[in-house]
Amino acid sequence: MFNYFSVHWMFCVVCVGLLFDENLLDTIKYGIKCNYLNCLWLSLECEIEMLVTNKELMVNARKGGYGVGAFNVQNLESVKAIVEAAVEEKSPAILQITPSVIKYAGMGYITSIVKNAGDEVAVPLAMHLDHGEDYETAIKCVDAGFTSVMIDGSFLSFEENIAVSKRVVDYAHAKGVSVEAELGKLAGVEERSVEEKDAILTDPNTAVEFVEKTGIDTLAVAIGTSHGAYKFKSAAKLDLDRLKLINEKVSIPLVLHGSSSVPAWICEKATKYGATLDGAKGVAEDQLQQAIKLGIAKINIDTDLRLAFTATVREVLTNSTKEFDPRKILGPAKDAMKEVAKGKMRLFGSSGKA
Ligand SMILES: [Zn+2]
């Protein structure tokens, strides 16, 4: 609770009052600064940290029976797309950043954009490290102001995965940051490429041991999804029986990676303007909704956003051959991304939950 206030809270009667009122605290935390409440100490405005943790969003989601979209962002346009979607849908949202995005955009640039979004809007947002590849990367992100980090030790042995996840938990929890770890191995291309034959589904019994020994807040499970736009060669089916078992045994909220649906309409639009996406196939929307009923509280979406963005860039460049203003090219692409994100929020049931 104290994370949300600067030292000023000690002098501010509204904030001191808030410490005894959890409901009002939530309202304040999500966007109304105390000087709007006729605070007697206007000159000592409370500084309220607007970004929240994944744990907080996901525990609420699980209680409410909905899922929170975790959307990958790379730049100004993608952050604005997700934040505008969250505001218009009155939905919580997780903005997630991979190590390769940190390399691409720079830690200071990308985190500043997300933090600024958190300060500007009145819906709860989290800034999450997606696929933190080692301890050093995870703690660097904790120190840079991420409210949640993933330590992905899924490529390590079970014991090594426990050890590195536990180390990250010890560091992150001391700073009020929540931790996601992964058990099992998803196929596909993300920070690391994993061949389909090397994918391993999560075992429910070892999941219990993993959660107990690491102290993580949320667990990413492998139940048949994969990273990228080519998820299934034949029938697209998730192992929901396995998910049900994991959910019965594990008490923390669960995470589903690689959950894009690769909608036909986006692929058709991209193809119409020159993309080659033969065989692209994602997770059916009704399977995602069933997974949410079985304990999935965070659904990772990257591919669908990329497809929507790129299809629109292609469309603009094809239709407006005289256009060379980047804003006129990237603006419509950002809007297309926003519409996809809004659709996900409605699908996952998080609309209206902020
Ligand atoms: Zn992932």
C-alpha cells in the first residue's frame, strides 16, 4: 500500500485518511490525484504510482472470472494502441516488453513511454517483462520500474528453473514487484526458438512443487499454444483437461502464452496488400474463453497486433503512393492495433472491469 505514495502522504490528510479506506484507496490509485478531492494540503500533492502489479490485476481477474490481456509493445504506437483500447473499453491491461524490445528501443525510452501512460490514464496498467531470459535481466527490469517480471527458466532443468525463479522472487518481492515463471516448454519463435517436437506440456504435479518451492505469483503453463503465427498444422486444440487439473492443484493465477487467434480477416487484408502468410493458424476464440474459466487470468497477445499493424501499413502504402509522412502511415496502423486489442478485451471479459 505504501508503494503508492511518496513521503508526502505523511503530511496529507486525504492520503492518511486513505490508509484506512481500502475502497477509496483503489479509486485514488487508479487515477484521481488527491488535490481533486479538495485536499487541505494542495501544495503537498501526493505522488501516486499509477502502474500496478500483474498479481493485483490477475487476482482480481480470477475472482471476477475474466482474463486480462497482456499485449506486447515495442514503440510509441503500440503503447498508445493498447492504452487507448484500455481507456475506451474501461479495461485493465498489461503492457509487456521483451528483452529484444529493450535492445531495440532502449530501456529508458520504452519504460518512460509506458510509465507516462500509467500517469496519464485512469485505468490500471501493469508494465511486465516478457520472457526475462536470466536473473540479471529480471533484476535490471525490477530496478527500472517494471511492476512485474517473468523469469523464463523453461529451457533449464527443473531444479535450475526453481533456483533461478526463487532468486528472482526474493529480489522482486522485496521491491513490491510480482513474478511470473514458466513450467513446460512452448513451441514456436519468441526470444528463443523451440521446435514443435521439443515442446513439453506442463505436468500438474510438478507444477504444485514448482509453485511451492519458488514462491512465484503467477504461473505460465504449456497446454498446446505456441509462439508466432503458425501455431497448428492440423486441428487447433488446447489440452483443457490438463489445464483443469493444474488449476485444481495450483492456487495462483495462470498465464497462457502464444494466444493469438490469427483471425482470417487480418490475414486476408495483409495478403491483399502483398503479405505471404500461407498456413498461418491461431487459437480459436472459444478455446481461450474456456481456458479463462479454467484459471487462465493473463492471456498473451503479440502476433495478432503485429499482423493488424503490418496489414494496415501495407494498405496505406499501397493505396496512397504519394504519402511519405510517417504519422499518416503509422497512425492508421496504430488504430488497427487498437481495434484488435479492444476486441480481445471484450473476448476475455475484462471490458468494464477497470
Ligand atoms: Zn511467451
